[in-house]
Amino acid sequence: MNPIVFLKNVNISQNNTSILSNINLSVNKGEFIYFIGKTGVGKSSLLRILYGDIMIKNGEARILDTNLTKLKDKEIPFLRRKLGVVFQDFKLLPNKTIKKNLEFVLRATEWNDSDKINSKIIEVLKKVNLEHVIDKYPFELSGGEQQRVAISRALLNNPEIILADEPTGNLDPATSAEIMSLIKEINNTGTTILIATHDYDIISKFPEKTIRIEKERFFELSKKT
């Protein structure tokens, strides 16, 4: 089986500051992996190289069929259409309804048929049990509801991989558990999940393969069940 994410001898740096050194990672389709570590160790930067937000110049780096070391600016939107990205702060457009938030993403990724757009929006909102908020604005929703909308947005283009950066970081424990249950359901359909987090509580409640990042290196931890 060829890995759908593959990093070999990769260094990550920003503003001439080293963040991660000589990292190696191989992810197979359907895996669920946590990346844990203190704030600033490089968890978010790791995800950012995978969706083309930080460029890398050395080693081998691939995600799906994209060579990240040769990624050109014009190719980044095409890469991101294959991925679902979930952020800690949701990143919903505040002046647009939930429907318009999701429609914006679809039209930006070259969906033009209004009927198909509407059907897709209803489909992904049903997956997160939020079809009833379609005409509401983000400020009218709770934090948990906004994150579920953000997850539905990540599902719009049927991604093979979802990259989640601190998806429970702004949520209370009960809501965090709801979000993690939803992400686990998505993983059970075959979608690969990579999560950067410092929330050890969700890892204990939803144990999966875990990689600790410390002193610019990776350390794989045993899965506890």
C-alpha cells in the first residue's frame, strides 16, 4: 500500500528559524493520527506544509499525488480541493449565512450548478445534524455548532484527508467529545484524519495513534485503549 502522506528527511522553518528537523512520516489511507506537544513545537506548521501554506525545499514530501517540494503557487488551490481543513477558530465568514458560507467554498472550487450546490450543502449539513441552521449566521450558533459547520465545510469536496488544527481548542469538554465523536464517524467511512492538539483529555477518550513532537523531532506513543 502506498502511503497517502509521505515525508522523508524534511525540515520546516519560518523566517530562518528551524521548527522541525529531519522529520519522517508515513500515513496510510484511513489512519487516524494525533500530533501532540506544547504550544509552538510545530504541530500547526506540520499541517500547514501539508496544505501548501508553508513551502518546503528539502527531502521528500508528498500528499496524495502532489509533490510538496515542487509545489507551485498556482497548484495550491487544486491541492486544497482534495483536502478538508478544520481550524480552531472555525474561520466562518461572519457576514454570510451558513448556506452562503458553504456555497462560497463550492463556487470557489468551480461548482457552478445551483441545484447541485444546494443539494451538496444540505447533504453535508445533514452529516453533522445541522440542516436546520442553514439560514442562520455564525454568531447565532454556539461554538460547538460553528465547529460542526466547519467540519461540514471540510467535507464539501469529499476529501480523502481531513487536517484538523486544535479542533476542540475553543470548546468545553462535553462539546469537545461531541466533535470528536463526529470526527471519528467520518474516519470510520475511510477518511484519513490528522489532528494537531494539546488536548490530552480527548486523546484518552478517543485513543488513536499518537505522535509527540518535542525538540523538533517526532516520538510515536503507544495507543492506549
